[in-house]
Amino acid sequence: MPELRFPPLLGYLLALAAGGLTTLTASPFELWWLAPVAAGLVYAGLPALTPAQAALRGWCYGVGLFGSGASWVYVSIHDYGYTGVPLALFLTGLFVVGLALFFAVTLWLYRLLCGPRLAFLTFAGAWVLGEWLRTWLFTGFPWLLLGSGHVDSPLASWAPVVGVYGLSLITALTGSLGVELLRRRWWALAPITALWLIPLALPSQWTTPSGEPVRVALLQGNLPQLIKWTPEGRRVAANTYSDLTRELDDSIGLVIWPEAALPMFEDEAAPLLERVQSNLAPDTALLTGILQRTARGLYYNSVIGVGGVEGEYRKEHLVPFGEYLPLEDLLRGAIAFFDLPMPAMTPGPAGQAPIRAAGLTIGNAICYEIIYADLVADRARAADLLLTVSNDTWFGASIGPLQHLQMARLRALENGRPVIRATSNGVTAIIDPRGNVTARAPQFEIATLTGEVTAMQGLTPFTRTGSWPVWLLAGLMVIAGLRLRR
């Protein structure tokens, strides 16, 4: 059968559109069925392109994806980074076109190394290896992975087995096989059917409850970011969280304040936390996100507790430009965005023990860390509950916080663990082990969200192994189609 081919310009435009379609698979749109369509649009006619043409098609896809799905970074730069509109647009555009290079490099290497033999297979493998590269290179940015939108799709039961990269592999393979079907290669229908029907035979729950439900309260202070680190902001935050905690009844076993809830260091907040603890019921524990500083001049973004809490957590995977400034000597002073009054955070050590509070063993992921599937799986192995505290105020009313919530839901599904998500202004939510939101607070309001969580025991296949089996399979799929050279 002849290869499906497009004029080069049309192929680039279709790839650009495919990037936008991938954004529609994520929250708040959640049109998961568009994901294989997007992958198919990128794949169609790809084996006939030169490596340079394939790279340009991949770059167009990346521009469409991040230009539509990650443009919320503009809010951080302009609204909270004291940067004018032209410069904020330029920096956002630079962010988008830079990230798009990951897809350009992926497809360039794919066409350089792989021939038409088993093209549908090698394409899916190369796609996942590209996502693997994007997960760790330059500290990583695994946002809007192709499989992330499947938390509510028929493929969802695959998540506890193969994780998000396995979902990406299945989605990309479905897209490339769909193109083969359009070429009247009817055999492609069998593997597509198998990939989408196997989830019906998989267990709906891999983990089991290990104790009685615990009532939790998540407090959302809704403190405006622009005043947060001012004297007024410190006063408002202290009063807001103290008052909300005081209003709780004695049935609450665990109280959660969000990331950096109090705009002060732990040593400064100690008197306030002692007063709050004195008003808690004897069996109630409180966890809060807070900044720590040491006598050696190190700063940490942390979670600490009061009221019978054992342990603390210091954020391990930091956000560049948000928690530290890469190339600081070069960039500091260049523009106002690089001069925000913040100390450079120090990453916490690997292998930190979980926090124990209210009879629960809690694995932690602060803000951005929740998007790293293998980091969260590592925490889930030693915990019966997952906690993520965040400050999504930086992204305003954009789609960023909703995408963030969707990825937290996928982490719950992958690991068979409840996820408690406490944020400054939304989306604060309680997520069950199947990834369903059982309680949710309204955005942009001062709110107290209460509900129940239950400790879970047992490990899903993904929690046991992480993503390496999928990455290995993706590599073998690419090797199967390498060009034979003398």
C-alpha cells in the first residue's frame, strides 16, 4: 500500500494542530480520545520524510502543544514576575520553542536511525524515549505527557501496571496503527483491539485498606501572591490559618496547611505553631508547608508537623527559576523577573523517610514533584498515603492548576494510594486510590475542605518497578527498526 503523504507545509500545519489536540486531552477539557488522533497526525507520512523534515514536524508539534498547554507560564512571568507584556511574551515564547526542541530531536534521531521497517512500532518507542529524555534533561519537564489524559479513559486500568509512560506508549502505538488501518492494513485492527480491551480484564484495585478512615481537613487561605511576602501578608496568613484551624471540631485527625502557608521561616513561625497546637485536640496532628533555614545558610522548602508528628520532608526536586536561579551570576540583574526577593533553595536528600501522623505513614511530594511519576512511586513504596502541598497561585486562573490536579489524580491511580492535595488557592482536593476526586474546594476562596482518607497496603505493579520496564520496551521497539548498515 502507498504511504500516506502530505505536502511538507500541510504536514507541519497538521503537526501544529496535533499539539493543540494533545492539550485538549488534559484538564479542563479531558478529551482523551484525541490523544491517539494527535499521535497519528504526527506519524502519517513520517517514514517518507528526511531527518531534517521530521525534526521540523516534531518542532511544530511541540510548539502547538506547549504554546496551547503550557502558556500559563506567562501568568507567572507577567503577573507575578514584574515583567512587562512584550518581554513576558518573548520569554514565554522562548520557553515554548525551547521545549519544542525535545520533539524535534526525537523525530530527527528517529528518521536518522530507523527505516520503514516496523515504522509503526519504532515510532511509538521513539515517542516514549523522547518523553523519558524530557523527564530528566535540564532538570526535566514531564508536563503534558501523551498518556496523562487517560486517567478517565478506558485505558485507565493500565496505569497501575505500566504508569504514565506505558499509557503514552499505548497511545502512540494506537495512533500509528490507526494510520496503518487507513492504508488498508487490516491486521492493525487486532493489536489496537487488544490494547484497548485488555484493561477490562485487569483488576480494578491492586491495594487494600489497612485501617480505619481518618478525617482530614485541608485549609485553603487564598492569600494574594502579590502581598504574601509583605508584613501585611504575614499577618493575614497567620490570622487566616489560625482561625480556620480553631474552627475545626475534634473529629478531625489530620489538618493540612499548603505549601509555604505562612510566609516566614520555621524559626519565625514557631511561636504561632505552638499556639495553634495548644488549641488542637490531643489526637489531632497538623502538617504545614514552610520554609526552613539552617545555621549554615541553607534554605529548604519543607513539610513539618506539630502534635505527635514524626519526621519532616525537604523538597528534593526543585523548580528552576522558581526555587533557584540557574546561571545566577549571568542572569541576576538582567530583568526584574530574575531579581525576585527569594533565597535559593537547597534540594533535600534522596531517600527521605515518610512522615508519620494521625496513625498514617505519609509520602510527600511538594508542588511540582507530583508530576514525576517515578519519584512519587518511590515515596509510595514506604507509605500508605500520599500528600502534595502546592502554591498554584503563581498560575492565576489559567488551566495550569487544573492540569496539575489531573497529574495528581494519575499518581493516585498508578500507586493505589489516596492523594491529599492542599493548595493556597486551588485546586485543593482529596483523591481516592482509583484517581477519583472525592472532595474538592472551590478555587480562589478561603475554604476548609474536610473528608476521609484510608491508609492502603500492598503495591501496584507500577509502584514495584517504576517506569524502567516501559523505557526498556520502548528502546527494544526502536532497536527492532534500526536501519541495517554495512
